[in-house]
Amino acid sequence: MASGGGRLTTHVLDTASGRPAAGLKIALYRLDGDDRAHVKSVTTNADGRCDAPLLEGADFARGQYELVFAAGDYLRGSGVALPDPAFLDEVPIRFGMAETSHYHVPLLISPYGYSTYRGS
């Protein structure tokens, strides 16, 4: 683990296909009241994970964040026929990091539902 001790990671599983969601775009934002600042954008690898932590070391800071998962683009790209408009398109997850530790925020996605939790 990098110096500073905290890190943020994620992964995405496609529960409809039973496979990792490879090639899904994710944007990370830091929230400060009504302000929303883009921190970085990444794309999941073949295992549905990011190649590196989203935040770690000196870049890690406690506070409010939002991950926005481009679920609709991923599902359309994987050949799933979605209605227009899609039931789920962008999936935002807002969460707080109150400690300098590991926060893992995964997404389980299907065309008509999703879930998340604080993982390890």
C-alpha cells in the first residue's frame, strides 16, 4: 500500500452474463457541497477491475465522492438490446470516506438493476 495508507478501488461484475464487466468507463468526482470536481476517468480491464487504485497515497483524501459508471454504454457494447431510453444508463454512486483506510466500492450491474456495498 502506498504511503498515506488510504486507497480507493472498484470493480464491476455483469450479473446478467455472470462475467466481469470489461471495458466499462468510470468517472470519479470529489464533492464539496454543491461543487463536483472531476478527479479521473478509467476503463475496467478484462477482469472488470481498474489497473490501479483510483486514489492512493498522497492523492487519497477523506471526504465525499461520486463514481459514475457508464453502464448503458457497456451493456449496449456487449450486445444487450436496451429500450430507448435505457432503464439504467449512467449509474452514480455517492459515498463518503471518513477514515484513511481501504475503501472498495464495487458495482454489480444488469440491464434492470444494480447493487453496491463497501467491500474489502
